[in-house]
Amino acid sequence: MARAGFCRSCGTNVWLLEDGSGTCGHPATDIEGIYEVAEGGGAPAAAPEAAAAEAQAPAGSQEAPVGAATPVAVPATSQPAGGTGKRGLTIAAAAIAALVVLVAAALFLTRPQLKVTRLVTDGAVEQGEQAKAVVTVTNEGKRAGSREIVLVVDGQEVGSAQVTVEPGAQKDAEIDFTLDAEPGDYVLMARGFDIAEKLHVLEPAVFEIAAVAAQPKVLHAGIDESGFCVATVENAGEADGDFEVEFALDGKTLGSDSVTVLGGSKNDVAFEFAVPGVGNHVLTANGVKAGFAVHAVARPAHGIVIVNKLKGGRNRLKMVNNRPTDVLVVLSQPGDGKPALLAVYLRSKSSHTISGIKDGTYQIYYSFGSDWCPTCKEFETDRWDGRFEGTDKFSSSRSVYTQVTLTFGSSSGGSPTEDVTEDEFPKM
């Protein structure tokens, strides 16, 4: 004997599978009134007790339950004794059976037909964190229907929602779910429907301090009031996350700050600090250290030579500074960013001559400013760099030598000049 039952979603009697669900695709929770009946080729007949009860129902009774046989009044006729009465009963039974088939067919054709036509997720979720899926349910039937949509991963239920859809319409349902699984690739499915979506569980965030540095790179006592300790945080995992960084200067805690780092990327977080005194210092971010120095500024003496690699010649360079700011005069080989061969510091409103320059062709540069850094060999405030156009040739013999005169701030004009960038200025 096979098993059958009444499906509330289909509104008709259906054959049952081994797990109690209907062959119509609806779960066991939608089936009621289960009974045994001889298996045939068509739809299962109603339960014997239901059919018998309905056959005895009086005329004018209320509408028969869905899926049960509708009673039919059979007119009484005078029948002869013997087999003629049996024949009449056979005809009546056949009529009732035909009517049951018609009613069942009508209910089958008008039943709700719910299908999951779309399943969408973000594609990647964090381990143990709540995620969201959007399920589109379409009703291709003639009546409104309701269905519980269950999401499963590897046979495990992770979330569900009850969805009611009007005939010929579709409805989106948002289902929250949590997948507490190891990082990797999975398949998310709607149980009972042929639709699936790939799902990736992300590797959790893994942080480390990749670098620590002071900014600006060079700090000066008396000029820079504050600097920044900059920590570069790297996230080796796939999931985004927040990381707390604790900063210290020379072993004394400065404070902390949080930084958000995307999976597989880096991000910087900076903490401001007051510039300490002249000397070497140590910045720390979560135990990762970086040394830096605070330099002093001092105005050099007039005419002091900062660099001199041109000794041994007979030529001279005379410099006149009529400007109100100090100037650094530099000679180098022609070309941007070449090393300085001669560098002389001149204070404002003064002049100076350098002797003993060896023969050669040189490019002449200059730099104006204030707050000279002896360590950096450059101006730290109001710096302005330039050079004289063309080159100057120094040549000499036993009785003849070359003297080049440079005048800054001349009211009568002078040699053409042009501004240059710090990268173009000779390297000290």
C-alpha cells in the first residue's frame, strides 16, 4: 500500500514520499490527514472514511472540504430484485469517482505554484557574523499561497522566512543568516528549489604594525612645535577590521587611536606629539620602534665654507649680497641634482671672496632663507632656490686667473637667473 495525504498548499490529495513530504514539492509540515491507499497511475483517492462520510451527507449540507469527494444526489428508481440493483450502485459509484477526479483536477489547476526564482547574497561573509540574503518568490498559480523558505548550507539550516505571494505576482524576502563555518567556499541553497549561490567565508582580520616613522622626517627645536608619529598597519586577513594603536615617545605613553584596515591592505594612523629637545629620540607604536633626531638651528659665521672640493687652483669667486636675507652660494657640475663642489655661506648686506678654485666649467646655484640647520645644511624657513643661467668657466695659467663676481640684489640688474626646485638643487 502507498501513502497519501491532503496538502494544504496544493488544496488536493497527493502521494507522499518516504520522508513524509508530498510529491508536489511541499514539505511534510503542509500535509495532513495521511492514509494508506492502493497505488494507481493517477491522483490518489480520498481516504476511505472521508469518502464514506461524504457519501452519507444530506443534501443541502455545506461545501465539501477541499480534496474530498462532493456528494451527488442520485434519484431513486424502482428496481427489480436481483442484479439490477447492483448495476445501479456501480453506475452511481462511477459517477461519484468521476466527479472526484474533476474536482481534484480543478483544484490542481488552480493551486498556488510558488517558486524561488532569485537568490542573492553579498558573496562573502565574516565567520560567525550575521549576513543577509534576498530571495525572490514567484507565484505562477491561480491562488495566493504561503511557503516557508529555508536557506541551507551543506544540509544545515542557517535561516528561514515565511513568504505569502498573490497569484501571478512575485515578492522579495530578506533573510538574515549566520554561518559559523571555517573560512572557505560554500554553496547557499533554498531547500526544495533548484537555485543556489556561491558563498565565501572570509579569513578573519590579522593585524601587524608594518612601519613607524616621524613626520616631518626632520624636526627642529625652536621651529617645529609638533610632529606626528605615523604607524602603518597591515591587515593580512580577508575581513575588514579595526585596530587600536598605542603610541609612546621615549618610553612615555602618548595615547592611542583606532584605525580601520580593509582586508589584504594597509592604512596609516598618526598621533601628534610635542617636539622634544635637540638630540636622538625613539617613537613606539605597539612595541615597534623608530628612531628620529631633533636638530638645532644656528646662523653660521659670514663667509664660512660649508663644502669645498675645488681646492688647488688659482681662480677666484667674489660674492656680494645686497639682500636683507642670508644666502648660500653653490658650485656644481652642470646638470640637475649634482653634488655640491663648493658651498659658501654669506650673511645679508655683506660680501666675500673665495680664492684657490681649480679650473673647470661650473653651474652656479644660490639659496636664500633663514633658520639654517647645520646638520641638514639647508635653510628651514622661507627657503628660495635659484641658479644663474648658463655656465661659468674658470681657467688659469702662471700669470692669469679667472675671477667671477656674483651680485645679489643689484639695482642695476645682473646676470639672468631662474628658480629651481629642491630636487634640482645640488646635493649637499
